[in-house]
Amino acid sequence: MKKILTLLVLSSSIFTLYAQSDDFGMDFSVGVEKKLRPGTHIGFEGGVRTMDHTKKVDRWSAGVGVSQRLYSNNTFELKAGLKWEYMWLNYPEQTKDKTENYEIEHLDLDENDEPFIYYTNDYMGYNHRHQLWRGRHRTSLSLTADYQPNKRWSFSWKEMVQYSHHNKAKTTMDRYRIEEVEEDEAGNLNCTYYLDDDNIKEYKAKDRVLLRSKIGVDYNIRKCPVDPYLSAEYGCGLNYSTNKWKFTAGTDIKINKQNKIDFFYRYQTEDDDDEPNGHFIGFAYNFKF
């Protein structure tokens, strides 16, 4: 166990250094699972995730899920799952430069004897959005197939339809504009700003439906509590346009029949602003009874 913990710490340090060019965060969760009857389980889970190189909390989450085995034999199992989660997402304060497009008619004429038109972007100042927390609830319906040809290897394929509702939210947007520009002795331009306006920025409620496909492989090491695994997941929007990828490498560490620890590294990327792109180190504790 000491060797395993040492390996986890070293891996976390290596991935932290590697993630400097991208965002890096930590993912912690605790889960409790109860067997209701053979083939039927219910579970509760809570978690927290960080972002901005672990400087800020990205989200808090809590959820409940139930799974039902539909079919099984010696090597194959098919089960369905239903899960509901509520999340509190952090939108950190943000500052963006404000430019304004100008169309300028030059005195010179072009080859057609027409006034030469060119465009320029003039820096006007910046907009500052204050931090806000936004609630979101998510319902997922899944179908999972597990194939275990022997005691060591296990392969899985999971299809999931995910519905997410983003609540309304609002925050303050400050607009700072240039009041005066001065040039210092070194020739550098220094701007003085004034607060032009502080509006309330509102985010409307929105609904997102996503289809996620996940494949995974697990290996059970003989006479060892460590079971490594790999997985890849792709998600595409059904009522909006998006592409999401998640690649995970981790291991389950079995303490005993009731207690298990999951340690993993994940890289995720997507082409919308729903979740941050980057690297994550995760720790999850699960208790079964």
C-alpha cells in the first residue's frame, strides 16, 4: 500500500507539470452503493472539482442513481441505468478587451477610380464580468454491455442519453472605457479608464441533450488489489452542435469487499464552453453495503 500511495503522489506531480500548457484540475468524489435485490443497486454520490490549475472550484455536485441488470450469463452482462444530478457551476470573473470597427475612406483612388476603403479596430477599453454561480440539473439514461472472456480481462461498451437543464443566472458587467491616454518618457502609452456603465448581464435558461458513447477495458491483476483500466468517451449534441472527448487511465484499489478507491488521470476536450478543456487527476471513494 505504501508503494501504491508513493506512485500516486509521483504521478500527480508529473501530470501537474505536464498540464502547464493547458488547464489542470482535481476531481474528488465519495459514493455509497446499496444492493436492493439481486441485479438492482442504488447509489448516492457527491463531488467537487477544481480548475485554473486547482486555484478555483469549478463545481459542486450531488446525485442519485439506480441500475438494473437486464441479462447475464458466464461472460456477458447487460444492464440499464438512470441517474439524476444537481450541480453548482462556477463562472469566474472575466475581463475582455473592447474594440470598435471603423470604416475609413482613403483619399486615394483604387484601380477602378473608386475611393479606397479600409477598416480598423480601435481599442476602446474593456468589459469586466463579475463571478457568478449557476445551477444545473442533469438526467442520464444509459445502457451498458460488459464482456468478460476470462477472470483477468473485462471489456465494456456504454451508450448514454444525457439531458441537462441550465438555470437562469445573472451577474454584473462593468464597462470601462478610455478617458485619457498619456505617453511616458520611454514612449509607452498609459491609459486612464472610467466606468462607463455597470449593467446586469442575464443568462437565459437552456436545455442540452447529449449522446455519449464510451468503451473501456479493465484488467484484474492476480492476487493484487490494483485493477488498472483505460477508457475513451465521445459525446455529440443532439439539439445543439458540440463534440466532446474524454480519455481516462486509472486503477481501482480494493481495500476490502465493501471499500474501494479509484485513482485516475483524464484528459478532456470539447468545442463549447460547457466544461473546461485540460487535464484532471481524480480520487474517488466508494462504499458498498
